[in-house]
Amino acid sequence: MKFPALLLACAVAVFAAEEKLSPPLGQLTTPGWSYTEIRRFKAPEAGQGVAVDREFFYAINNHTIGKYRKATGERVAGWEGGAGGEIIHLNAGQIVDGKLFAVHSNYPGVPMLSSLEIFDPATLRPIGSHSFGRMDGSFTWLDRAPRTAPGGAAGRWIACFVHYGNRGAEPNRDATWTQILALDDEWRRIGGWALPPKLNERFGGRGYSASGGGFGPGGFLYLTGHDNTELYVVDFPKSGSVLKWIATIPFPSEGQAFCWDPHEPDTLWSIVKKTKEVIVGRVSTPP
């Protein structure tokens, strides 16, 4: 009778070890990394992501954008694409070289179609569009890598095209097929990487993938999932094709797209979709 008892004890020990290695969402913390919330703003458009420039933040939803003052949260302008129009699902935004680049897809439509919609931040008037058409994945975020980034990422546009394991899935594909691409200034693919398998697992079981991404402190690439209250830090490999997951930081946003403030180092703008809030916080990295 002692042998089954020993097996049971071993099984419990293994289970406990696995639990220790995989804390609940929002509780996986890498020593030396932390997030501190600074303030929150209400924004009805805060359903998919947020973009930031020196004076304003831009809350983004499926086919709407709201422009707000960073200092007060006052809404000063808006853009409405209209339900049922050409703009279906804006996912994220970044302001680069005085233009608001808004990432767009037809989620949950299949086959997946993606485009980049460009706006004038001053007026929120559409000023350009680039259609990727049918891609291997659905476009969810875009950022320009710093020139200090490793390898083929340095100075390039880095874009994420995800696959889903839910109603937006294509045949024989799931979230593990998500890819991070390097694009040139003509939006042509010049490189690509996969997400670490363990990070794919951490995103959860609802069939989503990397909803947000951007380059932040230390020159690292930071990622969010779709629902997890966690910010993931990844780095590019010296060789091979799989990104390296190096840190996890608990924070209050439940996934979705975010933006690093270009004029306030280490300051992160993110959203809480459920409450339609934009959150401002500061990320601290190891010395």
C-alpha cells in the first residue's frame, strides 16, 4: 500500500512544481522589472488600443478614433468610420514622423485581410492607405524598431500578423502560427520571427495571440496578449527564428494594443477595454 501512496505524493509534488512555475495571470513577475500606475482617463473609444504624441493621446476602437489632451483628458476631436463601412477592425496605432499609422484587419472575417490606414493627427483626416490584402495572418500591431535593435530588426518596421484559434481562425491554423515580420519602407517583407512556444501557451486558451507590441526601455520588444494582465518582454535571437522571452511584468491592462510615450521615457499608455479607460504607467527595468 505504500507504493500507490508514494506515486500520489510524487504526482502532487510535480503538480505543485508546475503551479509554482506558472503563477496565475497577473502574478508572474520577473525580478528587477515592475510597473507603477500614474493616472487614468475615461475614453469611450478605448476598445482596441491607444497612440501618443507630445501633447495628445488617441484612443482607438474598431472604426473610431478619439483625440484627447494628455494633460487633462479633454476630448478635442474624433473620427468615425461608420459601422458597416470600409474600416472594420482597427487594432492599434503609432505616431511616426507626424503621421498616425493605424493597423486594420477584417477580423473575424476569413480569409484574413489587412491594411494600414494613415491619418493626419492634427485633423484625424485619412491621408493614405496601404492594403496588404490576403496575408499569412491578421495584422494586429506595428512599430519602428530602434537602430540599436539586433540583426534584421534594426531600424525596420516590425509588424505582427496573428493567427487565431477561435471564430477568426483559418483552416488548419491556430495562434501558434503567429509571426513577427520586418518590413521595409515599401511594406515588403524582409525578415521574420516566431513567438516562443511557452509564451504562446501563456497567452491563454481563448484562441487569441499578440494583440499589442512596441519597442520600449532597453530597446526590447514588449508584447501583450488579448486578455492577460501582463506585459511580456522579448528579444531578438542572434541566430535562428524564435524570439526570446526574457521577462514578464504584471500591469492592469487586459491585453490589447499599447504605446510607449515618445517624449516621456519608460512611460507606457495602455487601455482597459471593459471600462473604456486609458491608463498611464511607468515601467522600471533592472539596473
